[in-house]
Amino acid sequence: MKLRQEHIQRLAAKVYNDLAANGLIIPRGTSGTVVDAISGVITKNFAAEQTLERDAERLLDESIAGMGRGAGDIDRRRMLKMIKEKLAGERKIVL
């Protein structure tokens, strides 16, 4: 998923505000520092997901190329989902 940085900042602020309002966190720094940290984690997660997507596409293309004629019967979308789930599990990424 591709989000602009301003959207990520708003999302991070919303997460912070909701957690603080419900007493689920006691921040050690200023709200701006905590929101920036949350934003960094979200950005890093999106980058990992994009890398996972590219790797899954590459593995799928390699698998289909290796199958030759038998690849015509494969549901590409379903196989891509299976590859992504396997890679996500190996890399400990929650989709």
C-alpha cells in the first residue's frame, strides 16, 4: 500500500491519541516524538511489505517459467497469495 507521508503522520497521530486517551500508554517523551516514532514504524512496515510483494512476484514468475506448458492452468492470483503468505511467515511480517 502506498501512502503519502502526511497520511502516515495523521495515522500515527490518531494511533497515539487513541492509545493515550484510553490510558493504554504512558509516553516518556513529547507527543511529537512519540508520533514520529510511530510514523517511522508504519513507514518501515510499508517498505517491508513492498519488498515482500516484489519478491513474491519474482518467485512466482520463476516458478511459472520453470513449469513450462503446465503453467497455463495456474491461478496466478491464488499462487501469488500463497507465496506472499509463506514469505510473510518466514520474515515475520503480518499482512
